[in-house]
Amino acid sequence: MSLWAGLGPTYWGYMMEGAVKFGVYEGLKPAIASLMSRLASVTFLGFFNSQLLAFSMCASVSGLAASLVLCPMEALRIRLVAEPDFAPKGWIQGGFKMMSHEGVGGFFKGINPMILKQVPYTVTKNVSFDLITKMFYSTLRQSGVAVAGAMTFTIPLVAAAIASVLSSLSSQPGDMVLSLVNAHEGDAKSRDIWRSIVRSERGVRGFFVGAKTRLLHVGVIVTIQLLIYDYVKRLCGIAATGSC
């Protein structure tokens, strides 16, 4: 039952986070591409025309924006799961209780690990999905295979599954610290938690405790999320991810 306790903030938090993340990412693409093209022409450095660099910049900004939106709801979710008796009447009561006891700062005390989680997560998820689908489409076209029918679903599905694994692993350290910072009321500092994990018997491996369980959880969510993202783009008249 403690897992269901965080359902409300999980739903609303990740709904807003997804809207901001994908909206900012797609919205920035034309502007960043234009900026990179100008830099390449001015500096004569072809490096600036790199699609990988442009996508990574877009994803970094969108990940930062998503962190600010998600942080309050994620703080509440973690508290509800860590302390099942914290808000017996539901997550809204929990939110008011956190506000009265800790103020607005209580919702943002995990902002540093949230950024360290969300930015790598967004970059690996969005950029790898873009580039992997593009690689698949290009390979099939060069081989003379018509990309139609089931292929338009299979390619995004496989790419989304790969992206989900990469994003889960890249964001695991930040997620571990974020969970420990928000688990209980108090002034736990993220830097102190980082140090304690590194100095523990496990060392760096301590950041990846529970990674297998999270991989299953995040893998399913990210795969579905990216398939919806690709489908919505097509509905809006935008080319399928990686198809051009």
C-alpha cells in the first residue's frame, strides 16, 4: 500500500514534467540548429554542425526545466512512500503538511540531485531515441527495405527500449541521492549523502543499489512514453522521430 501512496504526485508530477520536457526539447530544435549552423560558418569548425551536439544541448535545457517542475511532486512522493503514516488522508494532505512544517524549501531541498538525475536522464533518453531511430531508418533505406506498416511501429519500439535502459542507468546515481535527501524531514545535504555513499564499503557501486528493480520500472515507463511521444508528433504533422 505504501507504493500506492505516491500515486497522486507521481501522476501529476510526471505529466507536467513530460509536457515541459518534450515541449522544450522539440521547441528548441530549430533555434539550436540555426545557432549551431551560424557558429560553424563563423568559426569554420564543422563540429558545431553536429546533430549530436545540438540534440544534447536541447535535451540539457529541457531536462533542467523538467527538474524545476518535477522536484516538488517528487519530494512529496518520496516522503509518502518512505513514511506511510505521514498523510493518512492522502497526498494533498501530505502536501499541505510538508508546506506547514518545512515551507517551500522542503519541496526543493532535493533540487541538486534532481538536476543530476534529470539532465543525464533526458539527454540519454531523448538523444539516443532520436539517433537510434535515425540509424535504423537509414540502414533499412540503404538496404532497399521499404519502411511502412509494422516497421513504423517496430523501429520506435526497439529504439525506445534501448533508450530506456541507457536513461535508467545514467540517472541512477542522481535518483539514489534524491531518494535519500527527501526520505525524511530534516536538512540532509546532497553533498554529504554523495560522500557517505562513496566512502561506504560499496563505494561507487552504492549508487547503483536497486538499479535492476528501477530498470524494470523505468524501462516500461520510458518505452511507453517515447512511443506516445513519437505518435503525437505524427498526429501534429511532425515527421516521425529519426525519419528525416
